[in-house]
Amino acid sequence: MKTYTLKSSGGDTLGAVQEFLKSLITSGTVSAVVVPQEVAAKTNVVPALIRDPEMFGAANPFAPVNGLNAARLVANLSRNLPEKVAVVLRSCELRALYELVKLQQAKLDNLIIIGVDCAGTFAAKDYARW
């Protein structure tokens, strides 16, 4: 396991993470990144598979809303991956993914897993008002 520390300039943590994720694609480390992305005028957040480095502006792994657990989506994606894909998951999603691996319903072979802490979540309607 490798650990990386990101330093944000001017306290822009989200911007630093977006740049890091973008660099994974532009450097050729991965072909795509699965990351929570704000949609519909920032009223909800859904997991998105991003291949275009210019599409990370709406990526927000820290948004305190979780409409679904991305572990099942990643498990389905992981079964036939010909290339490396990075996945950004919250701690609850990581635990769920590892359980799916134990049940042989997911493979970690071509995944680069990036875990982020989760202090809790709101319902989508409450997040939209936030």
C-alpha cells in the first residue's frame, strides 16, 4: 500500500484533489477514475466514471451526501477491466467492496483504490439546500 500526501495551495483542498485525480489520467497511470460528482446544479452527487481530464471540475469526494453505495458499481466494473481504473470511495464503501471481494463478486486486480474519510452524510434534498 502506498500513501500520498497532497498539499493544497491557499487552502483549496478540493482543488488539490481534483488536480491529483486529473494527473492520474494525464500521466497514464489510469485510464479512468470513478469519483463522486456533483450534478444538476449541485443538488446531488453520484458516482461518475471520468476519462476526460477536463471533467474533474464537478468531482467532489468530500460532498456530505451519499445517494448510493458505490461498492456495487465498482464491483460490477471490476470484473472485466482491461486497464487500470482509480476509484475514490468513502470508508463505508471500501468496507462493502472488500466484502464483495471476499464473496468473489469483485476483483481488485486493475483497481487503484483511493479512500477518503467520511464525517457523515445528508439526504440529497438537505444537501441541495446547503
